[in-house]
Amino acid sequence: MVHDHRRTAPQRGTAIITNRIKAGVLAAATVAGLALATAPADAADHCKAGGGAVYICQYKVTKHKLPDGGKQQFLVGTDNAVWTRWTDSDGDWTHWSSMGGTARSEIVVIDRFSGGDPWQFSLSVEGNDGWRFVKTRHHDGSWTDWYPMPDPV
């Protein structure tokens, strides 16, 4: 007896629907796996800082004293960007301002590269890829872009 492996039109339609269902289930399982893989980061505890900022608690608020007695604060927001605010000449806090970047660690203030200029300092954070990234403040208050340090964490 010879078997005809060709399918009829209704059988082909059923096979296509079955394959689409399998593909949909596979896609849903993949998305669910990604959601589970990212759940701990998304589930990070959020804290509130002065000025209404919400940040990732485990990374804390980093404080830095400026040479004129002013204060500057840095934190990692819930968007994983670095945010800052500082006191103005009257001692009032400015609004929070994004410094960009993608941080996955507490912010560290580095003074050792300032060349003796008390207004120049750098911030260091760990990025998504495990490398440390730095942003440096110049004497005039402007900042460099984020750049990688030479060695990974």
C-alpha cells in the first residue's frame, strides 16, 4: 500500500494553526523567562529623597561637600540614570537633574584626579556590562560625558 503524504487543504490549515499556537506558546515562555530574569532588578526597593526624587535604595544617596560650603547629592533613579541636585548661594536645593548614564551600583565620588582643584572631581558607577564608568566635573561646573575606566570591575 502506498501512503500519500500530501495533506488536504483542511489538514494544512490545521497544521498551520497548530504551528502558530506552538510559536505563540514558545514566545510567551521566552518573554516570561525574561521577565523572571529581570524581576529582581525591577523589584528593587525604592526610596524617596528630599525634593521628591525616587531612587533605588540599595545604591543610597551619595553626598559631596563643595569648596564654598555648598552641598551636592547624587543618586541612581528608578530609570537607572544618575541624578543630582545641589544647594544654591542661598542654601536652597535645586531641582533634581539627570546626568544620564546607566548605573548598577552606588555612586562613588573620586577626588584624586582633580590636580589640586577642589572644584574638580569625578563620579564612578558600574554600568550594565560590569565596567566602571566615570563622569568628571570641571572647575567651571560643566561635566564630561560618561567614559569607561580602563579595567573592568
